[in-house]
Amino acid sequence: MARVQVQDLPGAPGLQPTVRSGGQYGVAVQQAGRNKLMDLADALSTVNPMLKDYAGIQRVQGAIGEQDAMKVSDADVMGQIKGSRSSGGSLSQALGIENRNRAFRNTLIKRAVNNDLLPAMKAESDTLLDVEKYKDNKAFLQAVDDFTKQKWEDFSGQIGEEAATSDGAAVVWNSITGPFKADMLAAYDKKKEEFIEYAQEEETGLELDAFTQKQIDPSTGQVIPFDPAGLGKIAQNREKLMKEAGITDKKTRNVILLNSYARQVDALIAKGRYSDAERMLAAMSVIQVNGKPVFRTTDAKTSITPLISKLNTAMKTAGTTNDADARRLESDRAERFSNSVVNTASNLRAVDSREEATDLDIKEIGDTFRRLGVPEADINGLVDQVFTGPGKPMTQFQQVLRQAANNPNYPDIVNERYYSNVDNIDRGFEASSNRPIRASALTPEDIADETKILQDYLEKNPTKTWQEFERTRNYKLPDEMKTFGDNFVKGNYVFNMDEYKNVEPSLDARLDAILDEEEFDDLSSGEGRAFLESNAVFVKERVERKAVEVADLPKEERDQAIRDELKAALDEEEARFRARMNAKTSALAPNQRLRPEQVESIEKEGVAIRDDLTPYIFSENKDFKYPTLMLADRFDNPSVSQADVDADRKKMRDREKKANSSEKLLIKAQLKRSLYRFGYNSWNPESVEVMEEAGMDADDVRLFKDDAELRDIAIGWDEIMQKDERGETLTEEEKETRALFNKLGIYNEETLQIFYSAQTALLGR
């Protein structure tokens, strides 16, 4: 064996026997020799006691790294991870620097995963819980694996390859993926259970809906009473199907049955099928599943008791209970329905098409179906059928009524109300066809309805009278209708006046004159035509009302009053048109947000202190000094009061009136900058005038305190604008307000919305 030569090692300690008192033996160890390495060790031991323990160094440095990582803000975590690097070198390892860097990076990775990656994964994980797409656990877990893999790849790209491939990153990632998959699998299993339960409940609901559909007896055309005998069999069969589907919990199965049956009862009540709902509830009380009354448990009563109360209330309101008040209520409704049928049939006697029917004829047909109890959504369709069938409208009306009564999807009351009054209805149709109704037979409600029909007739036929209207009815007009007719046509003389006949040409000439003005050169002549078509009627209606008012005056006075009223009406429409054209051409209307270069120009040209103003800066004349702009020169967002801003603007405007042309340009630039910088902290009508002087528009200057003030002002403007568009006369105050919002380019709903959006954006600037 070769010998190993070792240098600089101390000699082995010698063993030397010694004899102690009492004749005892022992072994004494001779002190070993020393060398350079032992001297170095002694020297190091005196530097720092911590250096004796290498592991302690690593722990301390690791703790420092963790503490440093916790000081990093959330926004900087990703950047710090990506910028971290390994120190390398044996000295760094010996002193624990590498461990500190590693702990720093690992802690940051853990923060990024917990604060960003894991929440993002959880937020998106619902997209994986698709039981129809992933049919089994294997397919689902594969989708989860693909999902987590993609998320890690995305995260790795954010933190950099070196950090992503580190041992620390692997430990952190592995610590969350296992629990995440477990949670996802549990959620998937829960979702499958819910899907199966929902499918069972939905299938039960469809089966019950089909079972409870009304059936029509083909021989009589009437509804066959609902027989609930099969409801028990449906519940028992569904119990078996739920067990086969894997729903093992008995309580869950009972809940599915209860929800389905209760929902069907509620649907019957909503459709007005109160008798059928009552029969179904009675049948449910005796249904047993597995020998137990499934609809009489404590939980079941919690759902069924409110349904019973709801049904009782609905039946009482509809008049289908045995309660005396309810019976009396239904009797009144049935009588109104019967009368409505007779009146409508009478109205239709002389009508051969929809075009010949008045608006009130159409309304009365619809109201008759409403009184029968037909759902609102179907009424217009039934009215159309009255005029689209093969027979005359009166005959069609009778047939459509009977069809509605037999419609299986309509509430019970439709069928009951029709057939309980069918004899009266048939007699009414016969009477309507064969003989006129005496005026005394009309009820006050009938007279009110017929008066509306008379008014509609006279409005559509301005040269006719109530006598001609009477010939179209099957009754003699009562005195109050004759008086109404006489009064309504009192002003008909105006239709023969030349001034009235020339309303359109007179207004058209005024509108053309406005459009010929230089300031409106860019507007189309179509503006005048559109206004004429919509607003000439307002002039005529106003004159017609005046004609009735002055009908009893001597002819000369009467005709002069008409001419005066016509001029006032034309003047008003001319002013209305001019106001709208002013709005359409307003330079203050929101046009386009200021571009950055425009803002830069405003800020530069509107400074408070400039070289060419040096003589004024030191002047005692305070008119040249604008403290708010001086603050704007120094700070981006200076705190200034509206009062100070208004004071500076007043000085600018006052000075501008006395300034020469070059000074005017500078003052205008300063005013523009003040408006852009500070705007207004609450609505001030004077702001419109100031904006106009500065050449700014509603896209540039904030005019309101907040959203609430903007909304309140806009609502007030909208009310005036709607009144204006209806052709109503505005008060002087309303006209001033109209002129104000017209200057801002507002004249209809669209322009108001544009202005509103522009100011909303400025509130957030």
C-alpha cells in the first residue's frame, strides 16, 4: 500500500502511562503539536461567534431576504422577480448572500402566485365546470391539467425563465396545484349533481305542463274540465327515474317533486285557471310516494300554504268564489262585458273595413276583449282578426269572441264569463243588427264612450255635424251628445276663411326668409319643409280653438280676432324655428375634444406672465394681474376658489373692451386658458356668454358641479324642449332657457345626449 504524505498536520498526540496514588493506573494524552491551519481556526473564532455556525448564517440571510421581499409593493413584485439574478461564487454561498437572494425571489414568487396567479385561476375556473362538455372525470381532469399548464406558462413569461425554472418556483407551484385540482374536482362533482337534479326538475315540469293543458271537446267546442287523477302516477314514476339517475338523497328527490308541482300550480294561477289550480292542490294533498304523503310534510307546507293564499286572493278578486261580494263583483263585470259587446256590435254595424272604423271603434273592440278577461298580449291580434276574416267586421267580431272563450290557454274566467252571458250576447248581436237603440237605453258609460266616437268623427270630418253622425249609428243621440256636437262645430266657419286656408304658405314664406339669412347659409332648405310639415298643424289647432272661443261675436270682430290669433301663432312658430336653426349652427355645441396640441397651445398662449407683459407685471394697475393664472403658471392643479376665478375673468373681459387688437388676442387666450383650466364648479348661465367670447365650446369647458347637478339641469331643459316640440306656448322664462340651451347646440333628444356625454367626460377630467 502506498503511503500518503501529509504536510502541515500536527503530530499525533502521545499516550503515556502514569501511576497515581493508591496504585491506580491511567492514560494521559500528550498535547498534540500545532500548525498553520490550527492557528487560522483560532483566529477566525475570535472574529464573530456567528461564523462558527454556517447553518445559522444561511438562516439569518434567508430571513433578511424574506423581509426585503415583503417590503416590495404589489405593483413591483413581477418586475423584481424578473430582475432577480443568482449571485454565484463560493464566497457568496459562504456568507449566505446566495441564500438571501434565493429567499427574496422565492418569497416574491409566493406573493405573486397567491396575489395574482391563484385568484386569476379561481376567477376563470368556472368556465371548466361544463358538465355537458366534459362528460366524465377523466376528460374534466385533463381539461384542468391543460388549464393549469397554460396558466403556468403565462405566469412564467411574466416572471422570466430563470425564476420560473428555480426550485423555489417548483415548490410553490406544486403546493397549489394539488389543492386546486382537488377543489375543482369537488366542484365538478357538485355541478354534475346539480345538473342531474335540474334536468329531473325540468322534465317533471314539462310533463306536468303537458298534463294540465286544457282539452277541447270536438263535438261542442267547449273546454273539458281538468281531471287531476294522473298526477299521483306522474310523481311515482318520477321518483323511480330520479333514483335511476343517481339521486340517492331522499330529501333532494322530494324537493324536486315539490318545486315542480308548486311551480305548475303557480303557473295555473298566473293564467287565471283558478279551478284547475284548486283541483291540482286537492289532488296533491293525497298523493303518496313510497307510501308517504310527499306534499304534506312540514317543508312542503312552507311552499304550498302561500300558494293556497294566493289562489284564494285571486279567486276573490276575479269573483270566482262563493263569497257574496265576489259574486256581486263578477256580476258587475259580466254586465259591463255584455254591454260592451252590444255597443261594439252596434258601432260595427255600418263598418265594412278597418279603414272605415274610427280610432274609438278600434279601442272599444280591444276594451271588450279586456272586459272578457283576455290576456293583454293577445288583444291586438284579436282586434286584427275582426277585420281580416271572410265576413263583415260585425260578424267576425261575434266569431272571434267565441273563439277566445274556447281558447284553452286563456284564464278560466274567459270561458265562464262568456258562456254565463252568452244568451245576453246573442240577443245583443240580434238587436244591433235589426233595430236602433233608444237614447234612454244608453248608460252613462255608454254615452261617454259614444261622445268620444262623435268627437273622433267630427275631427276627421270637419265639415260634418252630429246629425250626419247619427245616421251612422243604430240609436238616437241623447241631448247631451247633440249639445256637445253643436259646440264642437261652432268654430267650423274658420275653415272657409282665406287666412286659415293659407296657413301653410304663410308659414313657409317666413321659414324661407330665415334660411335666406347669411348666418344660415349652410343649412338645407329641407329644414324648412320638415318644420312646416310638423308645426303647421299647431298653428291651425290654435286658430281653431280661438274660432270656438269667439264664435258668438259679431262677424267683423270675430274675423279680426281670428287674424290676430293667426299672426300670433305664426310669430311663435317663426321664433321656434329660428331658435332651432340657431342651435344647429351654434359654435358652442360639443364638437370634438381638444387634441393634445390644442391643449398645449392654450396653456402656452394663455400664461399670466410673458416677456411682452413685463412692464405690466410690476405695474400697480391690478387689472393686469390675474392671481389664478399666476398659480396655474406654477402648479399643475392649483387650489383656487370660484370667486377668485370669476374675479379674474371679469377683469379680463372688462379690460378686453378697452384693449387694442393685439391685446385683445392675448386677453382672449388668457380667458380661454382660465376656462380650460378651471371651468365652473356649478352651473352659471353666464358661462355660455363667457365661452362664446373665448371661442370655446361645450366639449372644452366644465360647466357643472357634479353628475347630480348636470342631471337636474338636463331634465329641466328636456321638459321645456318636449313642450316646445309639442307646439305648446312657452312662458317668457322658458323662452330664455330655450335660448340658453340652443346656444349650446341643444334642440332635440339627440343633441341633449351629446351635450350630456361631453359634460360627463369633463366632470371626470
